[in-house]
Amino acid sequence: MPTSIADRDPLASHEGLIQIDARGHRCPVPSLRLRRALDAAPPGAEVEVLADDPLARIDIPHLVGVLGYRMVLSETVGGYLRFRVLKTPRSTPGGEAPAS
């Protein structure tokens, strides 16, 4: 039995990637898990979310925009959604970069 996303989907993994498997969960769980992971991640980290709730197609890009991070991947793979988000170093909540 697979124990990680990488076991089920070899394209989903690379070193340093934070992975969230929210398949089987409905709104707002995928977005909440992404938010929690981004809050804990260091700047420059990539967080990947797998979801099968159709509303994630709307909710996750919206959350990423509000937080000011960058969506680097958004695709449908084998009946589920895959999003990869880059926590940009200068991002702050609300999408505003700090004054320099």
C-alpha cells in the first residue's frame, strides 16, 4: 500500500517540496492545509497540494493571490488537481511586499 504522494505519483516529489494530500476532503480543508503549510514554510519553499474537490480550482488560486505568493503549477492529473505554490521571500499576508 502506498504511504506517500511520491509512491502514488512519482512526478509529485522532489527534494525540499512540502506535500499536502487533501484528496477526499472538501472545501475549505485543502485551502486551510495549504495556508498552514505556507505559514510554517521558510521563504523560497514550494508547497504542493493534491485535491479532488472541484472548488479547490477556485479557492486555492484565490488564497495564493491574497497571500501574495506565486502559483507555479496548476494542473489536472488522473482525476485530481495539483497545485504547486512558491512562498516568495518578500511576500507578506495581503500580498504587499515590505517597504525597502
